[in-house]
Amino acid sequence: MDFNDTSEEAAFRAEARAFLEAHVAPLEPGQRASFETEDPQTVEAAQHWQALKKDNGWACLTWPVEYGGRGARPIESVIWNQEEARFRVPPNIFGIGIGMLGPTLMAHGTPEQRERYLQKMARGDEIWCQLFSEPGAGSDLAGLQTSAVRDGGDWRINGQKIWTSGAHFCRWGMIVTRTDPTAEKHDGLTYFIVDMKAPGVEIRPIRQINGGANFNQVFFSDVRVPDANRVDAVGNGWRVSMTTLLNERASVGGAGGGGLGVRDLIRLAGQLEIDGRPALEDSHVRQRIADFYVRLRGVQHTGNRTLTALSRGQTPGPEASISKLVTAPLAQQLASFAIELQSLAGGEMAASGFQDGYLGSPGMRIAAGTDEILRNILAERVLGLPREPRMDKGIPFKDIPTGTA
Amino acid sequence: MDFNDTSEEAAFRAEARAFLEAHVAPLEPGQRASFETEDPQTVEAAQHWQALKKDNGWACLTWPVEYGGRGARPIESVIWNQEEARFRVPPNIFGIGIGMLGPTLMAHGTPEQRERYLQKMARGDEIWCQLFSEPGAGSDLAGLQTSAVRDGGDWRINGQKIWTSGAHFCRWGMIVTRTDPTAEKHDGLTYFIVDMKAPGVEIRPIRQINGGANFNQVFFSDVRVPDANRVDAVGNGWRVSMTTLLNERASVGGAGGGGLGVRDLIRLAGQLEIDGRPALEDSHVRQRIADFYVRLRGVQHTGNRTLTALSRGQTPGPEASISKLVTAPLAQQLASFAIELQSLAGGEMAASGFQDGYLGSPGMRIAAGTDEILRNILAERVLGLPREPRMDKGIPFKDIPTGTA
Amino acid sequence: MNFDFSDEQKLLQKTARDFLQEHSPLAVCRRVLESDDELYAEDLWSGAAEMGWQGAAIPEEFGGAGFGYLELVLIAEEMGRALAPIPFGSSVYLATEAILAAGGDEQKKRCLPELASGRWIGALALAERPGRPDPARIETRLEGGRLTGTKRAVPDAAAANRAVVLAAAPEGPALALVDLDGEGVSREVLASLDPSRPGATLRFDAAPAEPLGPAGGGWEILERVLRRAAVLQAFEQLGGAARALEITRDFTLGRYAFGRPIASFQALKHRLADVYVAVELARSNCFYGAWALEQEAPELGEAACSARVSATDAFELATTEMIQMHGGVGYTWEYDCHLFYRRAKWLAASLGGAADWRDRLVGELTAGGGA
Amino acid sequence: MNFDFSDEQKLLQKTARDFLQEHSPLAVCRRVLESDDELYAEDLWSGAAEMGWQGAAIPEEFGGAGFGYLELVLIAEEMGRALAPIPFGSSVYLATEAILAAGGDEQKKRCLPELASGRWIGALALAERPGRPDPARIETRLEGGRLTGTKRAVPDAAAANRAVVLAAAPEGPALALVDLDGEGVSREVLASLDPSRPGATLRFDAAPAEPLGPAGGGWEILERVLRRAAVLQAFEQLGGAARALEITRDFTLGRYAFGRPIASFQALKHRLADVYVAVELARSNCFYGAWALEQEAPELGEAACSARVSATDAFELATTEMIQMHGGVGYTWEYDCHLFYRRAKWLAASLGGAADWRDRLVGELTAGGGA
């Protein structure tokens, strides 16, 4: 048992680091690459970096070589990410395309589609977004209502998608639509590639409770899509979407809480006093710190177990759902506790970064699978517990109660 | 807003206290009337006291006078219980009969049944038990399988009941049985009065995890019950049972945790030391104590709100479910914390009464409605949330999956 | 047993609710929250004053309505339900209470009518640094009728024009009343976790200040005021928690997934039941606090801590679950969940968090009082 | 990254599991638990010794099997799964480790083969009163090779024949090794929360005792031993938690209510998922503890605390939910739930509860170590 690379992994890591050192500057201690900005210059810089990586064999590591990848093992992709994270590089705005949509096209696309899109996706020449969720279909994705109707050799899309990242700088989107409302819920869906610059596509940013606007609503009004942009058969959209989402789980993986962590809390407790003594000596404070710390370390070491499985060439299970299920609520609890520790000053945003964390963390508990969905996944796929009774099976989609009729 | 009796209530209280003082000794401070013993002498003493109360108009206070009661208001019954609790009296082993079964007979029994049973029930001459739960039918009571089959003018009962208190000293039981397995689940049930001394009735105590044996299993092998002992119509057993259970909720009410409480925890924390200082000065210990205290006080004052409603002649709602839902898990948490506080010594039963509490409290979370059932009740009856989808409706009982076929 | 409000009191509560439904829908809270220069809803403030609410607990001889505390707590509950974006708590529960507790007769005659009418908006300036306030570490000085020092994160201080300030006088901790529009005072409005209740940093540079209560007795008076304010604010928290639960309940009933209302999923049902329990326990503890407040009972210390702790917990739980159960839309600016979520945490901070009050509670219990 | 056990280690674990499935089904735990005079399963104890388990971490030169700690933790995990009713933890994690840590060469040569063979059953006698042990308050005296005093609630002491005792020597805290069957020793077997692991009060009246390690250094050695034992016992807790989860899962799948398995109700599903998460976090922290233990890494302090805390929490959660999800039958003596419930709490107490270890963890983190 150790934390070391195999010799093969070590060689790969050295090679990756050499490339990075030759092209980008390392991060200073404590410095973070910004991940929030999405202005045109940042997008351009990101595309430039992606192209450089692609041209040198460092993009889409696990993709097959024929599509522009390196054919690398998953553990090598992890090693690359670890190394790249130590350098000052532009934000990665290609993850949804490369992590989820590319693999979907490989599995379900036509040879023409793969030819047309994958190399440009890999190089960052064209950026992609995902158009799945709707205002009325979140956890219950298959409840989506955006329609696609045949119109000659094309399709006409009408409806509304939500929680789309980067919609305004994306060239293409992957969209699931309902093509047959008389079929059963999961049977009437079809998957398309949609041109985000097409007439009838309207993008509106969504303001979040913390003031950020990382996501968009996308409205479709009679947007025409050629049948050549259909992915897989009509009515097969649910299966295609599942491919996309499985790749999402694989790529989201051990998303660390982000924001301030337990070390920051320890620092805060070292600065404050309770009854004339450092808060860090207060036993209640110590209990809470230890509780946060132990759970976060548990997540971190669970990640190490996952990496070990990858290193051994095994496929990690849905255990990865643990990470977000633990860290997202924990980030909220930690911020809440830190604010409480600040007592009267806790009500002011400027008191520390924990106020931002308090406003940001609820979103983590919802995005990319709510706490509730993650618990269902663990219960059903890991523990093998039965699903809930389904009220939306065996009847046409249009007859399923929606509460709005 | 005050905690005082109305003048009417005060007069009633004075009258009750005068009767008690004339007949029984007050409890010393800190003394508790024992509630565990069920030996023949205790049963006899309890019957003697009940008869004395009955003969002086202090039994079954809320029952109509014609059945042996006093026709008192519910608040008066509460006042009587408060006063009686201050005296050294035998355990009340009549509660199930008087609180639940008597009212059921008043609502559903024939005039002959009421005549035959109620006065003797009221006077404690005959003690009653309830035979509802089965090993395979707990929270899902209507899933019961004990059968009653017509046999001439009688019925023959076969099956097994569980969690019956006092079965061995009871003269009569009220039992729900399945008389038509081809009917829908709730439609094939019938309710009977059963002679607990009849041939074919076998009683076995159930040992609990804390070593106690307050409940019994009762086996029925071809037990004959005359049709005259049927309560209400054949197939109407579910409705009758609901009457019984509604009265259970009313009579269980604010069951306080029993066992050691937060005052005992404060005392313990005053005796122990952490790092050379009293544990009661340790801020973690203080937080936990305060948390327990605040919730228990909340329950207590919720009880006072219920009493106020009674005093004003209103009917308290199912809010009473709050009490057990809070106090039962809290008793477990409190015992667990107290044991932790004792550190290494916590593993020995003799270290304090909290070890007993740790073993006793899980039963409180299960008996008379599990935490889960109580949450359902609050969610559905108070908040008006929809029920879960039912898989056991609209089909014959015998076709409902049981996992054992 | 008469542990509930009277019919007259409930009628007053209904009147308050009706008034606030009309004059303080959530859009008003949102308006102040989103505004850069509207520090509080002035129209609502003066409307409340016309109803006599700022002076609810001020005796009629000092210009108040003289309703009493059982009435004031119910107004507070409605303020909480409405998320009213006005400095009611700071002015009424804190500043007014401080003057009632410590003011001399002349001061009361002069100050209370101003507060009752709403012309004065009071705040309580207590903290000088993050963390639990400590009487041994007060750096703001009061000497010769002049106040010098800096108070940080003063709740509602953006809107206030008077402040009761905790300061160190030669005799010990003292309270002083300061005109915030007067000389020697500057303020920096802060971004609040709840921008519908903006706070400020107050800097005093030899600002004229009049002592409130005996010199050296400031900490004891403050403790008394905080205890009373805890009960009043607990009702505000209770009102917010109950409303958050109602909104969440309604949303989950109307929102369908997998062919049925999400309110029918047990995971949500059971947690909504837990929120309900928390709200009801808080309500019961608040009732007890109201009784003790109105009676000036010796149990007030314990009752105030219990009410404060359970109401703080209930409001935080209800609003955390509110966002989570709304799902994605709950995390949007457009939905109202964050108004509640912010207010809950802001109210928790504004009198010190629940941990502070838990600790204080055990002090009350072991000092020989309590149940 | 190689953060997992090797195939050989996993094979050893499988062997241990198979052995214990055969020789330590839950009926064996129940037999000892229900017996008045069977203090531990002697046959199982000697069977384990034949497998070399008591000496798993004892070097071969001292009569051990010399497997190493990565092997011993896996045996511990299986002991936990089986609720083995033997004093393995006290003898192996505590007494043996104390001698390994502090014994002189002669002592090791004399004592370790006895422990490895199972002829000696060791215990650690630490507490003298309820509450966290305190080096400043040791009343048991060690002087001139004689021990006098009383140790309370000594885990597994009903079965042990040797004890490592913390005592106050003139030079300061010291550890001493005592023959419990020798002169001057009396013991009173206690009713344990888990009667399958009965403890005892030990009274020493000038009992002959040999010092273990340097006089005055007893507390530091004890801390080192406890840290190591914490990792080992965490695996035992982990095993118990995982098994409790499996049994509960299987029960809820087989038990039907309302026409469907109760495992399909979301309230139970989500809580079972939470138990699973707690078990997996504990497992990951335990892995790290095992690594640190085997490496004698500077991170051992932090790793041991983390493993101990999360394994304690996981076992308590899993067993509390086990009874609750079994419903009525879970509260009967006849079902096995209480065996797990008792063991979880007993193991938590036997090295001091999770709160003690949380506090200690922050000490480790702020002393400059950690992640």
C-alpha cells in the first residue's frame, strides 16, 4: 500500500510535466487559476491552449487516436489533470464536449458525424454545450417536453432548456427532444446536434442566488435541424442520453467542495476568541472542525481508492457519487458554522469568504444530481435496493400527470 | 396567557386531590410508583384501586355515566391523571381497555355487548388486551393474516398476534382478523371480542433487547368465538380498528421519554472532569445539553398548548405525534452521549442508568408507531401531503406480494 | 392551563398579517434587497408606525400604544413572515428596550415618543470584531460625554439615525445613546448577507453621547436587553420559518416528477415533517418566552435562550430545506427562496448565533433557575 | 497510486472470513453473551492462535507470525464482522502493542511468545473513574515493584490473565505488567454493555508488577499505544458496521409492507445510502490509518484519529439504524440486532468515545502535522 505512481505512471507524469513546463507558468503557492470568467478573451485563450495541447497529443487523452485523442488509460488522464492543475492555464470550457458529448457521438453517431465534429471538438475549435434539463424536467429528465417535429427533411424544435453552461460561446449543442408524445415516456425521445447560432435560438443567463450567472436558459422557437444532425434512431433518445450521463458521472468524479475548506476554518478559529481564549481551544469548535475534517479526508481517501482502481485497470463503480453527496452539504454546514463562529459580524458579507460559501453551497447540492438523486443511485445501484413504484410507466407520455393540466 | 386552572378546573382538582388524600399516600420527593411489575399481587392491588375509584366516580372519567364513567371533560381527565401521579398507587393496567377498547365498543358494539362488558371493564373486574399487530403486519397493520372462519354459529380463529401487553392477566381481548382473503386488503377484516382463557390461546412473553418482557406473542389455534362476540359487521374490521387506534393516539399523547433525562445528564456532567475541569464547563458538553434541553422543553410546552386546547374545549390535532417523534430518538441520543461522556467506564452497565437507557430507547422509537409512521402521519394529516403510491389496492388481499410466497 | 394567546391578541395578529400582506409582499423585500440606495422600506416603516407597532410595548405616557409584550411578539412574528425590510428589530427590540430598561425618566419622556413615532430609528452597536462579544475587550471609549471608537457590523445601522452603543467608561462598561447624524459620527454601509437589512460600520470620533443607565452597569443592562430581544426576535424567526415551510409545502405539492407531486416522495415528506416539528417546538418555546417576557418572570433567562435557540434552528432548517426542495429553481435569484435563506442566517448572526445562546442557556440552568 | 491491499493480503482476509464464518457464527457471540460463566469463547481463542492471529504483528523472533500490520488490520476487520466474543482487541491491540512499544529485549523475549500463543491474555488497565483519563489524576501507585490501587471498567479484564496497568510512579506516570492470577490482585467481573466482552474492576494490593518502559514515560507510551490500537480497532468497527449494513439491507429486501419490500421506501433507501456512505468514508479513513501504522508515518496521529472517529460513527449509525429498520423484531432479544448495537457502543467506550478522539485530532492538526 502506497501513494506512489507505478513506473509507467511516473514516466507519463514526467512527460506531461515537461510539456507543461515548456509552455505555461506554474501557479504560485496559494494562487488559483480563475474558473469564473467567460469573457471573449478568456474563451479565446482557452481555445488557444486547447489547440496547443491537441497539436502535441495532450488533448482528449482517453479518446482513440483516430478521433484526435491519445488512447491513454483513464489513470493517465487523471495524472494529466493533476499536473495541469499546478499550472496557470485558462479555464477548461471543453469538458462537457470532450467528457460527455464526444463519447456519445463515438457510441451513437454516424461516421459522417464523427468525421465532421470530433476533431474540431477535440481541438477546441468548436465548443459544445448540453441541452437536457428543462424547467419542468430536472431530476426527472425523461419528463422533458421540448418538441421536435418533422418538417420535410428537417426537424423543427420548440421549447425551453435550462442550466446550460457556456451557451453563449458554444457553437453546437446536444439536445434531447420529444418526438412522440403518444409513446411511453422514455420511448418518444430523439437526440440531435443543434446549431447554437441558428435562427430561433435565444440564450438568457440565469442569475443565481449568489449573484453568479454560470448557467443559461435556452429558448427554441421553430429552430430547424437537418435530419443529418439526428443522433441515433428516432425514439432512441433516452438510450443516447444515458450514454452522455454515464460519461458525466465518470468525468465529474471527485469534485472537491471548492471554496473555503476546513483549513480555512481552522485559521478562522485561530483568529477568534471565545471568553478570552482562542476559539480553536473551545471544545465545541474542536468537535465541529474534527467532524468536517474527518469526512473530507474520508472523501479524499475514497478518491485515492478510485484512482487505485483506475491504476489497476479496473472500472470504479458509482461509489464516486459519495464525493458530491458528502462534500456539497458539508460545504454548506461548514460555511454556516464559520458564520456562527463570527457571531454578530457573521451577518456581513465582508466578514470572511464563508458568507460567499453559504450562498454558493446550496447550488452544489442541486447541480449535476441533487442529494436525493445521488442517494437513490447509491441505494439502487450499489446496495441493490428496489426502485420506487413508477406512476409514469405503461401510459402515453401525454397522459402522465404534470400538475399543470 | 398563564399556566393556571380555570376556577372550574381548580375546583375539580381540589375535589380529586381530596379523594386521593383520603385513600392513598403521596409519593415522597424523587420516589416513583413502579410500573414494571405484573405479578398477581400487583394486578390484584391495581384491581382493588380501580374498583375503589369506580365506586366513587373517579374511574373512566370521560366515559358517559351510563357506562360507568363520570361524563367529565377531557381536561378533567388530564387533571385527574396529574393528581393521581403524585400518589403512591398501583400501576394502571386498564388503560388499553378503558382508553381504547371501551370507546370502540361504545361506537361499534351491540347494546348487549356494551351491557355485558363496559361496567366490568370500568371497574377493573375484567382486564382487556389488544390483539392487532402480527409478526408480518406491524406498521402495515392491514396486512394481517390471522384468520377467522365461520363454523356453524361460531368462528374459528387461527394465527399469531404480537406486542400484546398484559396478555397473561387479561380476561378479554379485542382482535382483528381476516375473514375474506379474496376481498381487498382493507375490506376482508372482522373484529371480535376473544376470551383469553379459551382453549387454543397460548401466550408467550417476548424478551426485549434490554432484558425486559413487557409484551407477549399470542398464538391462536382453532380458538372458537361465538358470533355474538363479533363487533360490528363482517368485513367492517378496518373501520372498527381505526376507532380503536384513534383513541390510542388520544390516550398515548405526550408520553414523556421515561428513564433518565437532561437533568440527570447535567448532574453527570457536574460529576465528571475533562482535562481537569468539570465537564459541565466544557463547551461541547454544554452545546449538547442545551440541544437536548431545548427540544424537551419544546415538547413539554407543546403539551401545554394541547392542554390549553382541551381546557378551551377544542380537540387537539395529530400534533401530539410530535411528542413521541422527538422524545424517543432524543432519549437514545441523550443516553448515547452520556455514555460517551463516561469515556472508558461507559461500557459497563453499572456506570450509570444511561446504559439502561441506551438499551431501552430503541423500543420507544418503534412501539405505538415507528418514527417513520409518525412522520407519515404529520406529513399527510397535518401538512396535507399526498400518500405514497399504493401497491396493495385494487387487488384481492391474497394476491398482494408478501415476499414469502 | 391557558398557554395560548387570547382571542383579542389573535385578532391583532390577524390585523397585522392583513396589513403586511398588503403593504409588505415579498416584492417589497426584494425591492430593498436589490436596490443600491433604498436602505429600508420607508413607506412600510411609517405605515407600521401609524399602526402603533414601533410603540407597541411603550407605555402610553411615553407616546406608545401600550399594547404589551404579548401583542408585540405577535407583530414580530408577522414581521418575520413578511420578511419586512425595515429595521424593526433593531429599533424596537433593542434600542427601545435599552431605553426602557436603563433610561431615566427624562430620557424616556424625550426619546420614547420619537421611537414610537418612527421618527427615530434605533440600532444597537455592540461588536468590534468577529467573534462573541466580551466585556473585557471593549475598545470604544466613553468619557466626558464623548464617544470614540469603531463598532463593526452593526445590524440595521444603514437605516438607523440613533444608536445605543456599548462602550468602556472609566467606571466600566456603559451604554450611551448617540445621534448618528450628529457630529463625530461616520458610517460605512456594508454589504449584508441579507441586503434587505443592511448594516454598517460606525466610527465615532469624540461624538457627543449621553449615558444610558448607571456607569459601569452597561454589560448587565445589555444582557437584560439581549434576553428580551431574543424572545422578540425568536418570534420573527418563527414567523419566517413557518412561512418558508408553507411555501415549500405548496411548491412540492404543485411540482410533479415521475408522474406525481414531489411532495409524495417519502424523502421529502419525512423531511418536511421534520421541519414542521422544528417549527412547532420553536413555537412552543416562543410561547414560553412570551409568557416569561410579559410576566418579567425569573424564568426569563432560560425561556429566552430556549426560544432563541429553537427558533434559530427552525428558521435555518426550514430555509435550507426550502432551497433544496425547490431544486434548481430554488437556487435562482428569481425565486424567493434566497430571501428567506439570507434572512434566516442574518437574524441568527444579528444577536449572536445559536451556539452562543446554547452556552448561555446552560449557564442559566446551572445558576439555579430553570425547569 | 496503490491505495489498497494487495491480492495476497486480500486472500488472507478471505481465509480469516471463512474461518470465522465457520467458527464464529453469531450464535457463538450470543452464547457467550447469554452465559453467566463463559467469559469468552475459548475454542475460538485457541483456534485464532493456531492461525497465528494473536501474533500477526509480532516478529517471528518473538514467537509471532510476523505478518505485519496490513495483515493484522484485515484480521481485525473480520473479527468485527463476526462479533467474535474473544478479548482479541485488548490482548493484541493494547497489551501486545504496549510490550512491543515499551518492553526491553528480555521482556519481549519472555512475554511476546506467551501473547502470540494465546496462553497470555492481556488487557490494558487505564481508567479509575468515569470520564476522560487524566495523567494528573492517577491514584494507582507503583513503587518498589508493587502496585496498589483500583482500575475500573477494564475492557476484557474478565477473560485476561495479564494486564498492562497505568500507574503513578515516583518519577511520573508509568506502565507496569501484572499477573492477574498472582498475589495481591482481585477482580470483580462487571456486567458489560456488551456481555460478550465482559470487563472487570481490578484491585491491586501491593501486587508484584514489573515496569514496562522508562519510569515517568508511561503516559507518552500509552498515547502511542492508544493511537496504534485506534487504527486496529477502527477496522474492527468497520467490519461490524459493514456487516450490520448488509444484514439490514437483506432484511429490508425480504420484509414486505403495503405490498412491497420496505427497502423500496425512500425513507429507508436514503438512510441506507447514508449508512453506506458512512461505512465507505470510514473504510477510506481506515485504509489511511493502516498505511500510516504500517509505515510508522508521522501522519499516524492524524490518521488514527480520523479512522477512529469515522469508524466509531459508522458503527453506531449502522447499528442504530439496524434496529430501527428491523422494526419490532429488531427490538427482540431473539434477533441479532442488539448484538451489533451493544458491540458498537462498547467498542466506542473501550478506547474512549469519538468526542475524545475528535478533540485529539484537532490537537494533531494544529500541532503542525496533518494534510
